Amino acid sequence: MQIAVIIPAYNEERTIANVIAEYRQALPEAAIYVGDNNSIDQTAVRAREAGAVVIPCDKQGKGNAVRQLFEDVTADIYIMIDADETYSASNVRDLIEPVESGKADMVVGMRKQISKQAFSLSHKIGNITLTNILNRSFKVNLKDILSGYRVMSRKLVENLILLAEGFEIEAELTIRSLQEHFRIIEIPIEYRNRPEGSESKLSTWGDGFLILYTIVTLFRDYNPMVFFVALSLVFFISGFASGAYIFIIYLKTGFMYHVGLAVFTALSILLSVIIFLMGLLLDSLNNSWRLTQESMRRNRYLMRKLIEK
């Protein structure tokens, strides 16, 4: 059983060696890989000195670094962690066990707030808000969709198509896994403060907007019929309400007032019909794409079995 610890890192010279040492001690059988994402400090040097394999990731962004690591590293189990020393290795084997035994395809380290400094109030509110939006969109009951501590199976890594470039990668990993019907389990973990002198690269508002945008667009791609029908209903209800108002005024007075409102009514109803038809078309294309993906997945599986023989 090959286990790989993958660590995307950008300017983490203060913490990277400690992270590598901690996980090497907890998992001596694992290979450790650091994805150096154009660090301008000594991150790569410290990682090599600590015994990790350093993989340069030229495209800036955590998502790009994670994809590079997935492409270059082959393993049966992937453990993704951050390089900032916030994720403890104390119960890493508890996270590995469900994947190793086949009970789950992804195990997410659900962060517990150890101190008030571990989560800022804005990050906590943002995480809760985005998690609730995802749960409602995909009808699941997850608690921490933004955790950077994940254990994943080889099957999951090889079959997910990831596009995120930045910190929205965690949300995309969760959503893509739900789309492909992979099993996700959350296990509580210790979440520590960043060491003094180590600064977060996460922008609460900027990255929060990107994560929300990722959730919305992936839900649109996952279930276009529901998305576009809901959008169509918004325009239909607006048009129906304004049309009903004009009709009531006409019945009372016998005259057609509010020409602008009449134009708004016509445009709203027309847009509602167009958006509904778009939903039908995209739903058909989405089903065709899924069938193609499933066929490609079966072909890859058969090829891998032939190669192994």
C-alpha cells in the first residue's frame, strides 16, 4: 500500500520542515511530496533538507499546486495537508483507516476550534455560510467543506476533473466527489494556531467569493435542469406579477397604463421561456457527457487491469 503525503506550499519556510518531520514520524512508511508554488523564500530548500521530494509548480495558486501533485505523484492513498503546521498528525491513521478499508473514498479532517485565534470570526462565518449553501444545493450534511486536511483514494484522485486554481480547490474537491458519487466521511481533528511569524495567504472576501462562485457554477454544471428551472421561475414570477398588476388596472379603468411595465412583463416571460429551454438543452448535454465519462472510466479501469497483469 503506497501512501503519499502531498503538501502544497507557498512561502512556508518557517513551518515546512516541522510539518514534514511530524508526518514522517507519524507515518514512516509514507513518501512526502512538497509542491513548491513559486516560493520566494527558502521553502524548497527546507523541504529537501527535511527529506521531502520537492515538485515545482509554476502556475500560481493552491489549486494549481494540488493538481500538479496529483499528476506527478502515484500512490494508493493520498494525504493532503497544508504547510502551515495547523493540521496535527496525531490521528492521521484514524483518517486513513476508512479509505484503506474501503469504507470511504475521501476522509475530511473536520476542524475543531482549539482556541479563539485558530479561526477568525470572518473565516468561521464564511465557512458556515458556504457549507450551508453546499449542503442545501447537494442535499448532504457536511460540516467543514473547506478543510485542507484530506485523505483520498487513488480511484478518486484519478477520476476527478479539477479546474480550481486557488483556495477554492477544497470546495471543488468536495463537490466533484459528490457529483461522482464518491463516499465522503468527516472525522474531527485538532486544528492549531499558525506559529508566530507565519501568515495566512487566504483572503476572507476575495477567496470567499471565489469559493461561493465555485459552488454555484459546479451546481449549475451538476444539475443544470434544477438550476435553470429555478432561474426561469424567478423571471416568470416577476413577469406574472407585473402582468397581473397591469391586467387589474385595465379591468378597473379600461385603459392600458404603464407601457414600460408591460414591456418588462413581456421580456420577463420571454426570458423565462428561453432559460427553461436552455435548461432542457444543457441537461441533455450533461447526461451525454456523464455517459461519455463513465465509458472512459471503464476503459481506463480495464487498461489498468491489463497492465497490472
